[in-house]
Amino acid sequence: MDALVDGLLEELNCDVVFKIPIFGGIPIYESVVVTWIIMAAVFLLCFFLGRNLSVENPGRRQVAVEAGVKFLNDFFSETLGEKGKDYIPYLATVIIYIGIANLIGLLGFKPPTKDMNVTAALAVMSIILIEVAGIRAKGTKRWLKSFAEPMPVILPINILEIFIKPLSLCMRLFGNVLGSFVIMELLKMVVPAIVPAVFSCYFDIFDGLIQAYVFVFLTGLFIKEATE
């Protein structure tokens, strides 16, 4: 059990890679560096996939990209409704980032989503977007009045919900990462090597993509709720 706890602490520990020599030294953590790597890889991929596009004679690469964009657009349009379509680019970006961040462990990097600061930042960004969407759709006055609906007595609960939503998004994403690690360590302790390898594929690939889907799906539902 001590080995499990030590392994867990080591797995969740986010090391400082280097420091920016200003203001006494700004630490740059491993999760930030890996995020920069993901950003650079996505940028280069977009640059490659966006070259030589044609309206009259689209190639197979362009057709595949358009099919992927259409799939994301249709999926989020159904989730967000008509009033939430402006937020599709953000949600598409987040699902791509979380998906890659959860899968990047297969390449030997530590997934940024194992850093609670990353999951908390994603949750806070999403909740700010949700409240901004509500203000844009209803106006400031109606948005403020909505906290007292359907009756003024639940005003404190509606206000508390603003803080509960990001906490729930953050802990769900981070908790899945934590839970998968604990299960894998327990499997390694009680069963032969081949079984953990199979479950490792599940947690590293399938479960990582499910986490990305659930995060943006819930964010989309909250945006739809805020704009209705």
C-alpha cells in the first residue's frame, strides 16, 4: 500500500522544467511545457491540412478534414441548440486539446490533465464562457433576475451553482485520471502482466477520449441551459 501511495504521489507530481528569470523566477511546470508541445503540433497539423484547399477539386485530405469539421459542427449544434452555435469553435478546440492531452502519455509524456491546475483552469474558462453566454442571450438585467427563478427563495442555491459547476467539471476530469492510475496499480499487484497491459490500452486511449467527450458535452449542456 505504501508503494501505491508513493507511486500515486510521483504520478501526480508536476515537476518544474525551468524558470523564467524575471520577478524572482517564474517556474514553468511540466504540464505547461507539454501543453506548448501540443499547441505546436496542432498548429503544424492545421497548417499542413489547410494548404492548397480547392472548392472545385477537393483532394482526399481536404474531404477528410471537411468531414471531421462537419462532424464536430453537427455534434455541437445538436448539443448547444440554435443560440449556442457561436461557441462551437471553443468547444471543438477544448475537445481536441483534452483528447490529445490524455493520449500523449502513449508517447512518453506526462498528460497535462494529471495536473489539477490544468483541469481547474479548463473548468474556470468553461464556466466564464457559460455565464458570458447567458448574459449575451438574456441581457444583464434578465441574467441577474434568472438567479431568483423560479422563486426568490432559491437565490442562494443558484448563486452557489456558479461555483459548483466548475468544481464538478474539474474534479470529474481530474478524478478519472486519478482513478485510472489507482486501478492500474492495483491490477499490477494482483494479476499477471498481460492483463494490466490490456487495461492500460483502455485507460490510455478509450477512457481518455471519453473524458474529453464528457467535459465538452457537459459544458455544452450548461451553455444551452444558460442561453435558453
